[in-house]
Amino acid sequence: MNGTVREVIPDVDAGTLLAGAQFIDAFRVEIGTAPVNAREACTRMVLHGPRWIGALTRLRNILVRPFGLKTSGEGAPAPGGLIGLFPVLSETPEQLVAGFNDYHLDFRIVVDVAGEAVLRHVTLTTLVRTNNRLGRAYLAFITPFHKLVARSMMGRLAEPAR
């Protein structure tokens, strides 16, 4: 099963991470014995993902700018800096939480690294709380893309580090 990305039941404290979240999903990939912590996993997923994801993100930024929504790198400084466009809100070696609050919706991504020395896995959980009609419409539109992007980013963890 090493390298296969699969959707799993989210196993996070949604109330603490993003109270009132209406959307939560999670994907997991087995990484074998790879010695990786949560920041490394998040960095590999976000910064070394497929090129088409970067193009999709740039297109998203162009399309949402007229609506006053945040684009890559905007917003208040994050305690843990940025990984790509994601402000790091908290982290331990086993878990990294990133995300921000915006006019239309608030979101968090949670990267968890767990398991035994020979059977480690990484789980990416996404939580979204919409704030208005624009947020609900945006979430409905983006959900199919989100699932494709999440699976593709996670697939990078099963490949050797570059």
C-alpha cells in the first residue's frame, strides 16, 4: 500500500482547529521508513508538487483578486512563516497547522506524520468554514479541484526526496 493516496476519515479536533467548519476531508499516504517531519512533508507537498498545481494557483489568484480575496503571500505574518501561500500557525515535528481567515471563508490544513518506524504515514486534513454566499459558492466550485490537488500533492511524498 506504500505510495497509494487514499481518502480517510478525518481524525483531528475540528472544534479547536476551526470551530464551525462545514467541510472537512483527509487523505493519507504510506511513506514507509522515510524520516520526515510535518514541516518537511508540507514543504514537499506544497513547494515540490506538480507544475500544473502552481499554474492553477496563479489562475485562482487572478480570478479572485477582483472579489477582494487574499492571494498568495497576502495577510498578516504567520508565527511559523509561510510554506508556499500557506501561513504556518502552529507546528510540532508530528503536526503542522497552516491556513488563514479571509472574507469569504476560513481554512486550515493539517499535516500529520505518524506511525511505526517501518510503517509511517502522512495525513493531510483540510477544514473550511464559509462566511457568506461567496464562500459557499467558492467552496462548491473548488471542491473537485481540491480533491485532485490534495491527492497529487500527497503523491509526491511517496516519491524519493528531490
